[in-house]
Amino acid sequence: MKKNPLIFITNDDGPYTKGLDKLISIVREITNNYLIVVPKENRSGYGHSITITKPIRLNKVNSNMYLCDGTPTDCVMLGLYTILKNKKPDLLISGINMGENLANDITYSGTVCAALEGALRNIKSIALSKILPKDNLIDDWSSIDIYLKNIILNIFNNKINSKHFFNINFPNINYKNIVDIKITTLSTRKPMGKFISRKDAKNIPYFWLTTDRYSPNIHKKDSDIWAIENKYISISPLNTTMAEIKDLKFYKAKFEKN
């Protein structure tokens, strides 16, 4: 392992979350050479968006940490260009997100897309998320305490294929109940959230999207949701290209003249 590697930390939840604090404490066990650039407030659901319609402000909190009033992707871009001046980090870690990033949901996720931005720049990149407790269950972080450092070191110390990055989800269970780490594919599920219609003080309608309900589905074995439901830590390798290769000949026959 490289001595004192440079690790770039970002998220989409903002600066004052248990997930970020936990990640920083674990990174400090690996290196004292790290940079934190996070949105100044929650930017969940911003996906891979960038800010182009207004200026972006970057405020220094201390020698290691900056707050950005843009999106998670803005945080990565500004951190690389402005703070690091194009110096390439050894690893980029986005999270720990307060809530799951599974299946199709990752396209909405600022956490995952911040890691995507790192991978597009040929930086080893990881998105981390933890399932939140439901029905007043205990919020258990012990699996992260026990497993996360070794997962980071394993990714850091091994060759990662070009254009690949990782989406990692931890179940909300005690580490003693973790079955294992599982390499997974993305599952599929149709969001069942709905818009709640209300009116403001001037009697003008507005809409609020709820996103906490999903259609019932049977998830394939070794998919990320299956793994979480069966007490595994899910690690999904993702590809930055998003290009369809398997059925290329099919589309050539449909659209090309020759």
C-alpha cells in the first residue's frame, strides 16, 4: 500500500451527518492525507447534475474540509480543479449516505454519481450507503466499524478495471449477524412514490414527491437488494460507459443502411 495516500471524501447529505463523521474517522486510520469537499446542505437526489445557471461558492472550514453550495458532482469537480489543482487522488469515497442506494435508484443518487464523476476521471471510486432503521429499530453501525476499513484497503491495494467503480451498501444489522460480503448486480424495482398536492400561504398549489414506497418484487439471488435482505454487505461493480454492447448488431440491422 502507498504510504499516506491522498483520499478525496465527498457526499450528498452535507457536512453534519453521522455517516460523514464515521467515514472520516475510518479514513484517518488509513491516512492523514485527505480532503473533504461536501455540499453545504443536503443535496440528495441531485444525481449527476452540475450547476451552470449560477455561481458556485466554496468555503474553507479548515485545512482538510470545504463546503460547496453546488451539487455533489460540483464538489468533486471543484475539489479536483481548484483545491487539488488537478492532482489526482489515490481514492475517492462518497458517503456514507444516510439511507440505501440500491437498484435503479442509483441514477438519482448524488452519492453514487459523485463516485461516478471520480471514475470518469480514472480515480478509484467508491459510493457508500447504510440502510436506515425502520419501525424504531436500533440504528446499528457495527458492520461498518468492523468491515469498512478492510473493504477500502482491499479496493485500494488491488487493480480495478478501467471505467469501473463500486456501489456499496451496508444492512442495518449487528456485525455478528453479517453472513459475508457479496459481489452483486443491480436489482430492479419500480418506484411507487407519489406527489402530494398542497397549497402555500397564497393558495398556490405545490407538489411534494414521496419516494419511500416501492412496488413488490422478487429480487434475483446475488442482486444488491437480495443481498441486503439476506444479511450480506452488497458490493456492486458499476461501469461508467453505459453503452450497450451485447445487442449492438441488433440495432445496426435496424438503423444502418449497409
